Amino acid sequence: MRVEYLSDHGGRQLRQAEQQLLHARTSLASWHDADVRAGTDLRTARRAKPLWKRLLFVATAEENAARARRTQARQQAFHARQNVQQIDHVVQQRAAGVAGEDALALELSGLSDEWIMLRGYRNRRGETDHVLVGPQGVWAIEVKLRRVRVHADGDDWWFEKLDRWGNVVDSGPATDRSGRSWARQVTDVAGDLAAWLNRNGQAVPVRTAVMVMHEQAQIGRCDNLTVDVVATGTGYLLEQMWQRATPLSPDDRARIVGLIQRDHRFHQDRRRKR
């Protein structure tokens, strides 16, 4: 299988988050140092003041200034520590996303070079992780790397978070930040892509899949699915790719790939200008 990066949005977001985490940790270390210096200054000021002020607990201006600096440093260090924790969580999420995308690409790497994987395709309805074009058709694939049990009823998706022993420790909606289900993330993009191909003489269906790539992920109850495949491994995906095949000639595949590249460039440029 050949792989082409249309965009490395996930990788770019990860690198940005890692840079933000570095700045946040630097800020935390700076405020910690300021706290230490202020504490040293406060002890020095206490030792330097006259005995009678020490006996009567009278604070000097130097003491008050050092105490104020220490209070400020501790407050800022508290906020900086929270910021580090929040950004570190984002880094872990984005790293998992990139790892999941890479894992799928690796598992599909055994496909022949008649197949091409276009990574990071974007159109007016959003971005999806992979578009596969090959002799058996066109597939849009959204990838998640989560240790969860996924459930779905139509467009209503939710998950149960699992610990390493398979116990449920949390649950929530399986949606993106805008509230779209994992299915909608890929079906919105696939529908718009199919319409674009049709307008340009390539009336082919764009099949859809949501792949939950964590080795301990599970698929729960799934009814009235709006995607063609939801799975935790590529075996079932490959089976469905052949069962739902829409045979494409080499010329058709080349034209479809060219149209996908052209559409992506248009929407990428449009997004940059905005």
C-alpha cells in the first residue's frame, strides 16, 4: 500500500501541544524558583531586623515585601501546575490519536500497491484520518485509540472507559469537541466527498469505518449503524472491503485520487485564508 500525507494535522497539533507543555513546565519551574528566593529573602530580613522588633513580632518593610513575593509565587505556581496537568492531558490525547492512525496504517501496509492511503483529507465538512482508494473501492476511515467499550444506536454513540482489567471506570458520549458522534465525523466528510466525486464524473460510493485501535478496546451493542464498519481490528475491515467492493479500474482510481487531492488543496487553502 502506498501512503500519501495530504496533511499532518494530528502530528502538527501534537507538536504544538508538546511545545506548550515545555513552556508551561518552564513557567512552573520559574515560579518555584521565585518561591524559593522569596523564602530566602524573608528569612534574611527576619534575621537582619533589630531584636526588639523580633521580640514584639514587628514586621519590617523588607519582610512584608518578601512575604508578598512568596505569596504571589505560590499562587502562580499553583496555577502553573494546573496548566501543566491540563496540557499534559492534551498531549497524551493527541499522541494517542497519532499512534492510532499510525497503527492502522501499519496493519494495512500489507495491501498491494494498487491501494493508496491518503492521510489527513479535509473538505468543507471537516477532516478524516484516512481515505483508502483501491481496486475494491473508496473508504473513509476515522481512527480512535481508546481503551473503551463502544456502543451505538444510530447516530447516538457512547463509550464505557475500561481499566487494564476490563472493569468499567467511566462513561460518556463518543463525540468530538463540536458534539458530533464518531460516526458523524466520518460520514459527514464521506458524504461530501462522494458528492464531489459524482459531480466530477466518478459516481462511486464512499464507504465509512470507525476503527478503535486499542488492543483492549471492545465493541458493545451497536444498532442501526450509520457507518459501514465499526471494529477494533483490521481483519473485519478487510473482510468488509471485499464484501462491499465497488470495482475500480486503474484509470478510475487515478482520477479519484487526483480529485481527492484537488479537493483537499482547495479546502486547505480556503481554511488558511480564513
